[in-house]
Amino acid sequence: MASLRDIKNRINSVKKTKQITKAMQMVSASKLNRAQRHSQAYEPYTRKIKEVVASIAASKTDATHPMLEERPVQKTAYIMIFSDQGLAGGYNASLFRSFMQTVEERHSSKEEYGVIVIGRIGRDLLKRKDITIFDEVTGLSDQPSFEDIKNITRLAVDMYKDQAIDELNIWYNHFVNPIQQDVTEKKILPLTDFAEEDQSNQSYEYEPSEEAVLEQLLPQYAESLIYGALLDAKASEFGARMTAMSSATDNATGIIDEQTIVYNRARQAAVTQEITEIVGGAAALE
Amino acid sequence: MSTTNLSIVTPDGTVYEGEADLVSVRSTTGELGILPGHIPLVAPLETSPVRVKTNSGTDLVAVSGGFVEVRPDTVTILAESAERPEEIDKDRAQTAKERAEERLNRAKQEEIDIKRAQLALKRANTRLEVAKQK
């Protein structure tokens, strides 16, 4: 049996760990709160832009734009949103696992796809698997700004225009609630399905021309999709971390309780033994 | 007098929402004055101040990157960023302007993204113009 001092040390170390996990849980909770508010503020923008794009698409124009053009898929690009830091439970691992499963089914060789990765952990995981990385973004702030992802959006759109890639999908953890995050895949390019039908059925005038409007509108739309996914993923990250840290804190509490009982029992045993020894010693003197 | 409902929306939320008698924007092809009952229109915007005439006066909003969508009873401006005069940090805009100008001057000798500097200058100028109205 462990000595009294060993148990005491164990308890102290677990207590310290518990303080850390508890602090991280609270930090994540407040970050989650902010991320959710951010997502909410962003909602009207994405809804509006979707509305406009959908109504333009619905007006069945004959204007073409490289981003609308569907072609046989030879090379696929994936944007994957991971986190920069760990300690978020299965946040990164489950995303990575389902991604690997999917690409193995979908592609016969590694030549057929590449990844634009956000987040340090994801980058390291992908590198280890020798997956082509087109670009990486690390060290994003917790409340990412639209500017932060502009570069990768531009890169993806340019690659698509240059026919370096024929398809662009985004992978991220969709935030359901702090306990549940679902791995989600969404298609970004080509822009084909505009889910909601436009009810107003407007036919627009375009100033200066339809092409010029699409030229500006479509990249902005693609950006908004990616940015929306990023905000969603950030909320998931904090949710996952909060849940992971809260269960870590619970575990620590459990261990401390358990060890405290062991400690008390050992102390009691030691005291009893001492008394027995004294009594035994006194009896021997008589 | 009839009015049109104007909303200016950015990724960070709705910046402006209200009834307007006249919305004046600068599109890539020139100034556009939008009155209530305008035909449906979509046009990309320049980085510029948007003038909103309401019954209580004229509001200015600095808008950068985006487009305007017009319907007979609503006008929506979707921009990457938009600021009301009271939200603008004048000093910051001023330093941004100086920095952009300096970069443009140096652009000949060094490898500098001219387009980016020009856009930055435009944004700074727009902000300063709008901030004057405070």
C-alpha cells in the first residue's frame, strides 16, 4: 500500500490539475458565449446574401461565371477547420477520422485531392498522413474577422477558376449544443444548389452588367459560406473544450474524494497500529 | 411621402436599419440615387460614403466592399464593413491614410501590393469623409 505521503502528494497534484481544468472550463464557457453572439450577428448577412444570390439564380439568366460552371471532377480541394489548441475532447480527432474515411472511399489516390487547412492540430495530423496541403492558416483569433479568411477564399476561388481544382468542399464541426458537435461536409464550389427558392421572383436590373455583378457577388458569397462555417466551427471548438474540461474537472473531483478516503483509512490504520504497539509495549513491562 | 426601408448589413451585424427618403450610393459605374419604388437592381459598390436622407436629416455611412440590392420597397447594402460616423476612429483612419500613401510612394522601388495599398487608402479616405459629419 502507498505510504501516507504518497497519497497526500497524489491528492495535491490532482487538486492542482482540477484548478486548471476548472479555469479552462470557465474560459471556454465565456468564449463560447461570445462565439455564439458573433454567429448571431453574422446571421442576417448570410441570409441576405443567400437571398440575393438565390433570386439571381432563380431569374434563370444565361450569364455564365467560372464559379457556376460544373465540370467533371478530377481534383478536389477540401477546406478543413481544426483548432489550434488541443484539450478539446474529440473535436479534432473525430473530424479527422471521418475525413480520412470519406476520402479513402471517394478517391483512389492522393493525387486526387488536397486540403486547405485551418488550425495547427489539423495541419500536423494531415502532414503525418502525407496529404497535399495547398495552404494553411494557423493562429486565428478566437473571434476571427472576415479579413482573416480572405486569403484562403481568394486562393480557393482562383484555383477553381484556373481549373487547378474542380470541386471545393468544406469540413467542420457543426455546433448543435455544447455537448454535441456534428462533423459536417458542405459543398462550396461550384455554386450550384441554392437551397431556398426565392419567393419574390424578382427580375433584377444589373448595373453595369450581369457579369460584373456576378464577378463581385459570387466570391463574396463563397466567402460568406466559408466564414459562416468558421464561426460555427469556433463555437463548436469552445463547446467541445468546455465539455471536455468539465468532465475532466468531474473526474478530478472523483479521484480526490476516492484518494481522501484511502488517505484517511491509511492514517487511521497507522494510528491504530501505533496504539497497539504502545499498549503492547506497556503490557510487556508489567 | 413614401419611404424605402434601408438596411446595411455586414458580417459583424446590421449597421443601419431605417426608413429613408433617398439613398445615394456610389456604384462602380457612378453615383446612384435610389428613391422609393425603384426597379429591382443589383450593383457592386465602390468603397465610399453612402448618403441616407431621412425625414430627420442626412446620415452618412462609410461602406467598403460590397453591393447594393434594390427592391421597390427595400434597399439592402451588403458590405464587408460599414461604419457610422460615431463609430469611426479618426486618428486610426488618419494613420491608415498616411501609411497607405507612404506605401504607394514607395511602391515603385519595392515589392508592394499596389492594389492593396490603394484600397486601404480609399477606405481611410472614406472613413475620414464620413467622420467629418460627427
